[in-house]
Amino acid sequence: MQAIRQHSLDILTKSQKAAMKSEAQKAQIEAEKAHKDGVMKAAFAFINKEVSENLIRDIVEDFSRKGFASYNYYVDTDEFEEQLPGGVIELPDDLEKPTHWDRETKSQVPTKFTLNKALRTKSLRDYVQAILDEDFPGFSIRIFAEDFQNEEGNPAKFTVKLSNSAGKQKKGKGKGKGGKHSKGKGKGGITAGRSLEEFEAEQAKKQEALNK
């Protein structure tokens, strides 16, 4: 019976060791994920600041001088090719570079940040809106990609719409910086007048109705 008891204790010990190993692996995975998230967060913070200070600020200041209730500005990222070859915004040397898994090479490769992608992120809009709330109370910003749900749209063109709750209505039709802009109607009835979040919310409601 003593031998049976010893064997039982050995099994229990092995089980405990396995549990400890599992917990250690779990902790390591969580630590690696937290580090990766921190690296990406720092990269986005830098990109948002760069785009905000070097592009959005001029637009906001021009809009503030106009005093209008709303105004559209048009950005063509192709026009920045000379300053940003390939549209790539380089991270500073003292900032750890984020990586992502590449299926073709089956390895981790550096993540490239471009002006085009930055203008499509909610992160940038939230970053700029936080600045507007503090420095320009009543101002709001929305950014629309011309090719969003519009196969004929130019992926390099964006509409930056600024609004001012205390502004005055402009007389006649004005053009923002960047010249003429074509909104275009895409599949699903999406135009430059709706954001990605609004479209997804509408689609979710439709899907929910179909599932009932």
C-alpha cells in the first residue's frame, strides 16, 4: 500500500509541475503580448503626432480663421511622394520598431507606417479630436477615404471634414485645399458623407434584423 501511495504522490507532483509550467508559459505569453502592444502603441503615438503637426494642424488653423460651421479639405497622399517616398513615415532610431507575421516569408517582419494608412485609422481621428477638444472647443473632425466601398475611388484621395458648432454657414459652394473632389457613390450606398464606423453600425443592425 505504501508503494501505491508513493506512486499517487508522484502523479500529483507531476501534475503540479505541469500546472506550474503551464502558468509560467501563460505569464510569458502575456508579457510578450503586453510588450508588443506597448511597442505598437508608442509607434502609433509618434505617427499620430507627426501627421497631426505636419498636416492636420495647418488645415485646422485655416478652418479656424474661416469661422465656418463646416468645411471640407481634400488631401492627395500622392502629392507627398517627394517628402515621403512610398508614403512611408519612418520611426525614430530610439523607438523600437513593431513587427508582424508575414505568411510568405513565415517570419516576423518590420511594420511599415504610411501617411495613407494613418489617415484611415480611428487612432488618428481620436488623437486629433482630443487636441481639438482642448484647444478648439466645439470643433470636430471626420476623415473619409475616397475608395472606401467605392471601387472607382482613388485610394490616395481623402476628404477631411471639419465642423465648428459655433461657426457661421458659408455662402455659396467653396472648395477646400486640394481642389475639386469627387465623392462618388459606392456599393451599399456609401458616400463621403458617412464614416466607416457609421457604415459598419448600419450593416450590423441589418444583420441583426436578418438573424431574428
